[in-house]
Amino acid sequence: MPRPTRYQPAGGMFHVTTRGNRGQPIFLEDADRLLFLRLLGRVERDAQWQPFAWCLMTNHFHLVLRTPTETLASGMQRLNGVYARRFNAKHLLEHHLFGRRYDARFIRDETQLERTVRYVAFNPVRAGLCKHPADWRWSSFYGVARNYAFDP
């Protein structure tokens, strides 16, 4: 039996997460995260996604984005599929990198969007990886904080 079609309306905003199989790491080194970010940039461009926030943890990642067209499923299939194949080839691994299908939660309004972006930014703080979101190199918050820290 096929999986049910995902709700992915044009103009929809989503909080998307994907976790490693059995909680295992999906990023073993900085080069893995850089590869993922390059792929994410390509998918965002090709699928016309509008990103609000992202955060790469050790065994999962978060994306907060708007999809002007119905491209969430195809974009995530490309992102996760290409990344998993390259990760496995590089690290001489086999089998599934990701545990299950990605999770996508529909964001109803601007208030929920604000809360979701804050949740994603503070994820590494809650995990004990840093003291402030601006300290976690693998998040959109880091990039924003770094670019504006010294520019009044």
C-alpha cells in the first residue's frame, strides 16, 4: 500500500526534521555538514524554497521554510537521497542513513513561525552543545549573528 500524500500546499510554511537511523549520527565531520549545506542550497534554489532557519545537529537536522510551489516532497527526496548516497560512499557504509521519512509540520501563522525559528535556534543549547545559539556554527542563527555582530 502506498504512503499517503503529504500536505504540501503552495505557499505553505513547514518545520522539517530528519533523524539518523536508530539515532545514529548523520554528520561525522565538518565536511559532511558542508556537503549537506551545499546540497540544501541547490535544492532550495531548484525547488524555489524560501528558508527561514536551519540547524544541523549530530543525528538530525531542522529546516524551517516556505514552499511557493508544491515541492516539499520532491525536494526532500532529493536532499535526503543524494546526501545519504554521498555520505555512505564517502564513509564506506551501507544501508539506510535516515531512520524514517522526514517529518514535516505545517506552520499555520506568523506566531507559530516565530516560535519554531526560536526552537530551532536553541536546539544546540538545549542539547548542551553550546551556551548561546550564536556559538553553534552549524545553524542559520550563527550566520546571522556573525554577519550582524559588529555592524550596527
